[in-house]
Amino acid sequence: MAQLITRKRGKFWEYAFEIASIEGKRKRISKSGFQTKSEALKEGSKAKARYDNTGLTFVPTDMSVSDYLDYFYKVYVMSELKPNSQEFWEYFIRIHYKPYLGKYRLNSITPAVIQEFLYECKKKGYARPTLIHLRNNLKEAFNYAINPCGFIEDNPVAKTSLPKTSKEQVNPHHLISLEDYHSIMEYFHFGNRYHVMLQLGWNLGLRLGEITGLRWSDIDFDKRAVRIEKQAIYCNKIPERKSNFYIETPKTENSIRTVSFGESLKTLLLKERKRQKENESNYGIYYTKQYLVDGKFIIEHQVMDDFKDGEELDFICLDENGRWVNPSMSTYCTRVITKKLGIDFDFHSLRVSNATHLIDNKVDIKVVQQRLGHANITTTYNSYVRVTEDMNDEAVYVLDEILSTDEKSVDKT
């Protein structure tokens, strides 16, 4: 391996080292302009280390898990994933992985250490979905260290198991009964900013970002169908952001879908569209509109601002004065339902309830999977379908039918 050399050229110091020859000709990297020899030696050592490790600023065999996660985040997460996923990864690395696992060497960390980490997370009361995310994401990070990086040969996470969890941890989202739903809609009546948002969640089983990102142009009233192609996302990690809210494609390719709806929802949506047009006329120049800037960011301006730097959006979820009901505003609605109405609720509960009630009423699981936009039917079964009293009653009824048939056949013999 070529040696690093330093020499003084005029008033300044220079470092240089030989690199791989190209077409049989010797090549080297050099840089001058340093005030002292030690400065040139220090910077030259860094440059040579980067070259010797194919661009890396560290020696893989000495790398800590903490340093590797920083590298993984910078090289893979920031290049390949969407901004909301980047924020998700940054939080998991900073809050969960680094404090417990960061001190270990990447090439010597054992499955036992990672298993202890998962048990500690369970002791803290994390729900099962969180534990699944913690393990799966860590496994993904270590897989990247194997291929394409080649830093390690085996994935220690693959030899761990998910801690057993209680029923409460398995099902964090509550099933909303029809009675509870009527109570919610009675409180958030038509004209309330949350009315349409709740109706879309209950009737279509959409994610919150899909609901708040839904536009009138996505609705085909003749076919009674809605096209899900975009979602609204909050993220405070976007560089040079013009807004904390932006429009993004849905979670997965399967999430891009068409969902049909019934006559009652059609009537409600037409009524809401008429209400919004009347409100826009009443508020005049003080009515608020939303615009898409740079093909991504959501900006709001009143009509009087005469804003023309973006594409005008036609969001469905609007307040009386035209203000957009964004994803963050759902927290107040959730707080009212849980505290004032006494109903266990979060917006994802509407999605869970939609799936469960469809299955409960004999809708094929494949249809439910397509409506929810799941790539895997197992997700629909395990995470979104709850056992209801009607399901248990149906099981008892079927069992009675089987047993009574057996008894009749025995009597005949």
C-alpha cells in the first residue's frame, strides 16, 4: 500500500499518495496550501483513509454500531426513502438504537445483546407493532451492512425473536362500534370541520394522510368511486422547506387504488361540496385556498393575496372559511372523542373498524385487502381484523348446525 508523503512547496505544505494506476500509468492524489506539516499530514491521512476504504471515512473493522447507523442513515435512508420515512428512521436511531446498541462494535455485536434490547423495549411497555418495527428496521439496517457494504457476514438480528406481548399490546387500535360511531357523528355534526374527515375514514377505511390529501378531482360521482393516489404528510425534516406539509405518493404501490362507496356517502359529499361553494361565495376575498408549490409543498393563502405561484388544490376536508383540515388538526378531534365522549379512539381505529365490520358482514377478505391497499393479506388479517360478538355468535350458530346434523344422522341409524 502506498505511503503518505508530505513536503513543503514554497510557503505551503502539500500531501500526496499514490493510487491505482490507470492504463498502466501511475496516478496520485495530492493537495497543497497547508500552513504546517502537521496540518498537511492530518488532512492527508483522512484523504488516504477515504481512498483506502473506497470512500469511507472509517475502517469497517473498528466501526461502532453508532457510527454505522450514521453512515446507513446518510447513504441509504437519505437517498432512497421518502421524507416521512427519513424522519421515522432518524427518531428510531436517536431514541432507541444508539442509546442501547451504539457502543458495541458492528462486527462483534451478538444476537444476545439485541435480544436483551428487545426485552428492555417490552419492559418499557411498547406495543407489539412498535416492537415489530424496532426489530424489522434494525434487521434491515444490518442487512445493508452485509450487502452491499460487506462490513459484516451475518445478521445478528435474524437470530433473535420477537418478545411475547399481552393482548393490549397486540391490538393498540380500538374497534369502534356502530353505536359509538353514531355518538361521534352526533357530536361532530354536518358542517363541523371534522364531519367529512370522520365519514371518509369510517366508510372507506382510508389512512389519515389519504383522507386529508383527498381532492374533489379524485372523486368519480357517476361511478361512486374514489381514486387514492396521493396523501398529505407532515414532516419537519425537509431541507429548505416552504411548508411542514407536503403531498406524497401513498405508502406502497398497492396503496394506489380505487375504492367504491355507497349512495349515502355520495349524497353527503355532494352536500359538502355545495356547502363549500356557498362558504367561498360568502367569505369572498377572505376565503382561504391551498396551493401546491414546487410540486410538493402545501401553502395556504386568502383570495385577497392573489397568489399565483402554485397549482390550486381542491381539498375535500375544509373548514368553513376554507382553511385546510390538515393531519395535525386530528389530535383535537381525538382528544374530544376520548375525553369528552369517553370512547377509546384514534383515527386509525376507523380503518381497523372498517375492515372488521366488512369481514363481520361476510365481505371476502381479498376485497377488504384491496380496499385497504395492503400488499399482503396477512396484514389485513393480523393487524386490521378484530373478533366481534357477531363473529362469535356466527361460530356458535355454525357449530350448532354441525352438531344438530350429526345428532340427526345418529338417530336415523
